Amino acid sequence: PESATMAYFLKPLTYNSQVAGFLVRSYPSQWTVLDAQSAVLGTFTDAEILVPKTNTPDLRASVRLVQKSADEKAIRARSMQ
């Protein structure tokens, strides 16, 4: 929103106590969820991710994307053994 105070945002997202991805933003671009290898998992607009009446992102949807990606990679790795 017009009242945004952050030009850049970088938040590590953890899964099983390890950094599995990142939530990044370079204002005015959309919020982007990356996995640990920098593959784009999804994007969000301000309306979709910001907690109402704040500039704080709600991380739940971002973490779900990272968890799903990490789980799928683990399943693929196990099936190749």
C-alpha cells in the first residue's frame, strides 16, 4: 500500500529446523516465495499476504509452499534410491 515503509524484504523460511526457502520482495514488485535453490514457488500481492492494517506479511501461505516443495523433493530422492 501507499503507506509501505520497506523497499526490500528478505525472510528465511524454515522447515524441519533448516532454511528451506525465502520470502522476498523488492517494492513495488509482488511478494515472491523461493525454495532454497531459488526456484519460484509462488507470488502474492499485498492484498493476499499482508495482515490487515499492517505492513507485516502473514507467512502461513508462504511456509506451506516451501513445506510442500521440500516434501516433494524428499519423496523424489527416496524413490530414486
